[in-house]
Amino acid sequence: MLVGSIVFGNSADRFGRKPVMITSFVFVLGCMLGVSLSTSVEMYMLFRTSTAIFLSGSNVGSFVYAMEILPQKWIGIFGVIYQGICTIGYMVL
């Protein structure tokens, strides 16, 4: 996840958040298709790792993009909900 955050975070600052998010989502779709069609453990691990990298990149871009377009009064609430869902998911595991 660190690799995706660094690469896509810097790319989003350079090229814009929306194009980087769309590109990242397209690659996530391709990697998920690769996961479902994988024929070996190595292939499965490669596609799952790639999916995590691209998802973390889209996650960083979408959070910042949402913060930019939301009204000022909703930023705090949305930030807590957005990050809280992941935290609750980790605690359930």
C-alpha cells in the first residue's frame, strides 16, 4: 500500500486527481479480472499485490478529491466516516 500511495499521490499532484483515479480504477478492474482468471498461485499473488497497490492509489486520490469538493461544514464528518469504516473493518478482523 505504501508504494501505491507514494506513486499515485505524487502522480495526482502532477497530473490531477481525477485522471489518476480513473486510471487507477481501470487498472484495479484489470487486476481483479486477472485474479479471477489466474491459473497458478504465483499469478494470483501478483494480481492481488497489484490490486492492493492500485487500490491504495485510488484511495488516496479519492479522499483528497472528496475533501476538495465537499462544503467546509462536511469535511470533518466525512473524514471521520471515511477513515472510520476502514478502522472498524480492521477491528472486526
